[in-house]
Amino acid sequence: MTNNLGFALTGAWQVLVAGLLLGAGLPVLFALGIRSLAWGAGEASVDATGVTPGRRRPVGTALGYLLFAVVVAGVLLGLTFIVATGFGNKLSFEHIYPTIVPK
């Protein structure tokens, strides 16, 4: 009986971690990407003469685009997993990049 409880708790822990990483992790990365782009654009100032653009930070812009690329890769990987299992295949991570292999 205790073995079954241990297996159940192990499985529940793995589902919790996957849910946090994929369910909350990708939106957090997207939000950080938006924040990085805003930081990279610089803070504009407004006075009587008009709007003066802020000093640009290329590191912030590059970091924002990198975070967006990670989010897009995660979404594409999830869609690939769904499509592969729909066709009776599975996603394999034996190589550097994921591949679709028959079950």
C-alpha cells in the first residue's frame, strides 16, 4: 500500500512541475520579454518643447527577442507533440533536436 502511495506522490509531483513550467512558465517568459523590450526602448520624457526619446538599450531589446523566441519554440514543440501523438507517433529527444518517431 505504501508503494502505491509513493508512486502516486511521485507522479503528482512530476505533473505539478510540468504544469508550472509549461502552464505558468511560458506566460512569465512572455511578460519578461515585453518588459525587456520596454526597458530596451528607453524612457521618454515630456516637457514643454515636446517629447524627447529615451536612451536606447540594445541589450534589453535583444533579450526581449530571445525570450520571445523561447516562447515560440515552446509553443511549436507543444503543437508538434500534439500532432505527433494524434498520428500515432511520439516525440523523441534522443538527438540534439526533437524528432517524430513511430511508437
